[in-house]
Amino acid sequence: MKIAIIQTDLTWENPKANCLNFEAKINSISEDVDLIVLPEMFSTGFTMNPSVVAETMTGETVNWMISIAKSKNIALTGSIIIEDEGKYYNRMLFVFPDGKIKYYNKRHLFSLAKEEAFFTAGDEKVIVEYNDWKICLQICYDLRFPVFARNIENYDLLIYIASWPKPRINAWDILLRARAVENLSCVIGVNRLGIDANHLEYVGHSQVIDCLGNYLIEPYENEEIKIISLDKEQMIETRNKLNFLNDKDKFELLF
């Protein structure tokens, strides 16, 4: 599966400007890709003003994602702020090439920013099946909670999208590799760039890691689109050789 990751700055609370920026970048991709990954809250930045910028599942940004997926014949994923039955969610949408959508609501809300005061936590771990890959969807702060990400479903790929600031970027790098190694899974991490309205600086460090913790795309800090082809058969061969997942603990997640 060929995947493009887009690392860029975001315009604060301006979905139209952000969608135009991402559309231009997507249009610049000359290679055929299967999936494009955008950061957390890619249309607004990591804002705690959901009442100002929230959209519904029939809103402009969702329709933009559907239009891009259909016109490019690709899958597209990233999170936006969604209002659903009077509640606000940091929702990661996975839009298939035919426009159908599966989504994951961020489970671990970032208490340091009081995210839980404005958003409702998700109550489900979501695995998407696409192009014969089982993909586990995760958002930013979820990265610090390995039990939630534990590979009990035999998924093939973990995707973390984030607004992870510069002062803690070392933790981002360490934890992404840890999730890859402990779950014998490929891992993609996509973070943003720039300085937001809260004066937090983001330096990216988007990256792709194989199931043994080796970098396929090393963390980078410039505004750039990176493309990678992931080999599922090679990962399965490694899993079968090592058999580490066969020794995993059995447990039940309680929400």
C-alpha cells in the first residue's frame, strides 16, 4: 500500500483556508497513492472553541474530504471537530475512495489543555479494513496509553495523527517506536508545523516506522509531503518468525 503523509502549518480556526492548502498539496502529488494522512484537527488547529468551528457529518469539511477521496480515487484520513447530537468530538474520519466513511472519536482527551471540558471522549477502539490492511486509528494523546493500542485484533498498521508541541517532541519519537515494537505493527505518525494561537510551537517529526522499530521515513521538520510503500507480506513474515504476538496477555478494555 502506498501512503502519502502531509506535514504542514495550519491556519487557526479557518477550515476553508486549511482545506485549500491541503487540496493544493494533494493536487501536487504526482504518484498514484492509496491513502493520504492529514494531522489532528487539520481544518482548525487544536482549538478548545468547538462551538465556534464545529461541523456536522454533512458539513463542508466532511464533504470536501469525500470529494477529494472520490476525485482522486484514494482514501483520506485526518481529524476534525464534529458536533453530533449536541456533543463535540475530536473525530478521526477515514474516507474511502467511494466516499463512505468510518470514524474514530478520540478516546484519551488531553487534560493538560482541558480537552475533556469541551469534548466528549470516544468509547470504541476502531479498526478499519482497507486494501487488505487492518488499520487502527489513534489520535495524539492516545499515544501515551499502550493498553488501548495493544494489538489484540492482529491489525497491520497504527496511524497516529497529532498536534504534538515542540517541548515534548522527544516523547512523540520514543512512543511511536515503542508502539511499533510492542505491537509488531507498522506505525505512521503525522504531526503539524507552525505556531498556533496559544503560542505553542509544532515542529512536525512526522514519520513512518516498520514493525521492528526501524525508520522507513525518519522524523522531519520541514513542510513536505512524504510517500512510502508499505509491504504487508514482509511484516507478516516477521511476525510469523518471531511469534511475539502469540504470547500477548489477554484482557478486556473497559470504557
